[in-house]
Amino acid sequence: MINFSQLDLNLLLTLQVLLDELNVTRAARRLNLSQPSVSVQLARLREVFNDPLLLPGPRGMRPTARADALREPLRQALAALESVVAPAASFEPEKSENTWRVAATDYMATAILLPALEALRQAAPLSRLAVYELNPQRILRQAEQGDIDLIFHTREGAPASLHQRVIFSERYVLAGRRDHPALRTGVTAKQFSQLEHAIVSPDGGGFWAATDVALARSGLARKVVLSVPHFLFLVEALLKTDLVAVVPERLTRNIAGLTVSAPPVDVEGFDMLMLWHERLHRDAGHVWLRQMLMKQLG
């Protein structure tokens, strides 16, 4: 049994060169060492392997049966070790077959991923994108276990142990269908509170949000009649009814049929973050993806 505490990796490199050259002098020249140094290393190798390894021959040295058996496994082991410690290869998006796994709400996917999708497909046509529903209670474990690569999340509740980058600051707007009778002109806070409102509640069933906090400061309350878990349903409801909603501004971009204005109460916006785990922080492909998304959002 080999005692690995006695084994210097440089000895294995010396052994490989000795097996190639079958000559201590030539091996020393290739290794840029003195002949006595290589002889000392050969003595240590003989001790480690409990075998002479190389014996004097008529023209140099000849390997023992043990040394012959070591040739190919040694070559493979050193090649594998070299690949482990070699610098990471540069990322070539046009050749990448990565599957990017991203956690986002439907709003985040619409506001962040959709504008970047065409550029992503053109730059990395062999790659794939998997969008997972954002589950704030699970994202840290998912990131740690490698189940997801990138997360979009508001600053509130974002796990502090993940890398974070602000990708934009969002504001809220009042939205309703284009020909909504109450939205043809600006509405006061009191008129606003008397309209029928829809709200997105990611956890389901909520009828209270930041807008209600802002109204309460003015002694007002609104009438929320619809609570849905997804923004897509909310937009469709706004287009087909007289409901109104206070929503992130980016959600309403490029949606024909909606009218958008500033809400008559001060609803605090939020920062949107991009999160990722330390295991991917220096990965060339992941760095490229983050930079590409930031460029598209810029």
C-alpha cells in the first residue's frame, strides 16, 4: 500500500519523463533539473513503489514490469490533474449548450427575460432557458443545491448569503383599460379609493398591499375586489373590465389597450435584484449571462 503522505506530485512527473526517456541525463534535461536531483527523485520513487522501476540496460535503462504497468495510468492521471488546475476556458456563447435555470415571477420574466430573449437566442443558439416559478422560501436551498442558477428578487427578503446586483429601480403606476371612463382625466386620491381594484397576491388570497399602506396614511381605503396570483391574469382583467390596478411600470410597457398614469398617492417603488450563488460567481458562462442581461436592460 502506497503511503500518499510520502508522494510528491513532482515525483510522478519525474517518473513519467524517466519512462519516456529511459535515461537519467535526458530526463534531467527535459525537467530542467540536475542529474543528481533526478537520481535522488528516482531513489524516492523506488522507495514509494517498492520496486526498482528502472534497471541498467545496454543502452540506457529498461523499465521493470511494474514500471511498464504504470505508463498508461500515470499518463491519464497527470493529464486529468493538468485539466483540473488549468485556467478555465473562455466562454464561447455560440457553441454553448448550457441550460440556464432562472427563478422569476411572471412579472419579472416579462420585464427582464422577455426583452433579452431574442438577443440570448442569437448569441447562444444552442443553449436553453428554463424559467422556474419564484418561491422565496426555497430559493436559497435551490441555489445551494444547484437547482437554479439565477434568481430575480426584490431587495426585501433577498437571502444575504447570495451575491446581489441591482438591475433596475421600479416605480408603480395606475393602469386600466384605455377607454376607462374614470381614467380619462387625472383622479384624486378620494376618487381613486372609490374605484374597484385588482391586486396581485403571490401567496394567494391577499387583498392588501403597499398601495393600501399609502392610502391609510391619508385616512383612506380602497375597494379591492379581485386578488390573483399572476400578473398575466391581472392584465387581461384590466383590459376586459372597469377594474384598475397599481402595478410595476415595466409590466405595462408595450401592452396596447392600457392607459397608464401616476397614482394619486405616493406608493414606494422597489429595487429589482439579480441573485446567484458563490459556486457560479466566477463561472465564465454565468458571468456572460449576467452581463448580457444587464446590457439588454440598460
